[in-house]
Amino acid sequence: MEKKSSSVKLRSAAGQQEIAAPRKRLSVEEREKQILAGAIQFFSEHGLDGQMRVLARDMGITHALFYHYFPTKQALIERVYEELFEGRWKPEWQAMLDDPALDPEQKIVRFYCDYADTVLTRDFVRIFIFSGLSDHYIPDRFFALLRERLFPRLVRETRKFRGSSSRAKPSVRELELLMGLHGGIFYTGVRRFIYGQAINTAATDPNGEAFIIDRVRSYLLSASAILDAKPAASATPRKRVLAKPKSRTTKTKES
């Protein structure tokens, strides 16, 4: 009986020792990644106005430790941008769009199919929208990246599709037509992750490759029809010539 009691105590003590074992000490790099991952999830749920004290509490770390890695909230937001937005940009997209072996429609379709799979995630879309509703920091930086690395290439390929070899700076009309395509594809993410609306796509193809193909074709055909249309001859409005009033003959009464 004593042996049994003794073994129970040993097992109990061992269990207490296992529970009380200290947590694994994270390296500086591991801790920073942990905080960054927690911040991305936190901001995607609560927006960029969420309090850092609440974030630290939810992650189970002290406020002081949190600020040791990110001394200001803006420093954390900048790292979120670098990780979640700029970090997802693929240099091979630029190489593919510059490949002369592919025709313009192939290039644009391939790009947007991979782009949608890469960026249309819950955290990307929601943080992008939240930042747009507050300080615009993330949209401003990301659109600057797109204007430098992407939009000029897409305008160039659109011109090739139209049979134009122009190297002129993209016009306002060209960029606005392009934004209709780009914004339309991003809007599928808004429907899913902001409005909570289902997209009628297969589970294996959440962003709808067939829909992207349709959008690209529609964009290219529209760009050709609109930008290459001959301006209608402006008819000069005729001046209305007012008819001269008929002269009234005054009959004199005979006296």
C-alpha cells in the first residue's frame, strides 16, 4: 500500500515538474517574427487603431518586451508593410511581363492569376482597407510600388495588343482603364474578406481563374475600342438666322 502511495506521489511530482518547466527562450529573430505574426493577425481583426497594450496582452508578453522590439507603433506598422505587402512582391512577375516570347494577353492573364493567389488573403485585404480608412500609409506605399514596377509594363503590353509601339508616358485615360481591371480583381477580395460574401468559384480556385481571363479580355478589347476610336467629327452648330419681320403696310384712311 505504501509503495502504491509512493508511486502516486512520484507521478504527481513529476507532473508538477513538467507543468512548471520553463518556456523555451526565443532568439531575437524568433521573438520578432512572433510579434510580427501576432500584429498582422491583430491589425486584420481590429484595424490599425488597435492598442499596443492589448496586442501585447493577447500575445502573452509584457508591454516592456514588446516595445523593446518595436519602440513605436509606426515602427511596427512599417514592418507589417515590409512583411505583408512589399515582401509578397515577386520579381519574376516583372521578368515574365518583359518576356518577348509571350503575347500580351498571356502575360496579363498569367500575372493576375498569380497576383490574386498571392495577395488576395484575409490579412492583406483587411489591413490594406483599414489603413486606407486611417492614415493611408500602406496604400500610399503600395500604390507607389505598383506605379513603379507594374503599371508601366501593363500599359506597354496593352499598347502591343492594340498594335501600338508608342513609348510615351502612360496617359491618364490608359491608367484609368487599367485601374478598372486592377481594381476589379482586387474587389473579389473585398467581397470575400470585407463584405463576407461568397464568390461563386471552385474550392480549388478561390479567386476564379476563368473570371480573371474574362476580365483581362474585356479590358483589352475595351482599351482597343476606346483608345483607338476615331473622334467623331464635331458638327459646328448652325447659327439660327432670325427671319426679318414682315413690314406692315399702314393703310391710310381716306379723308
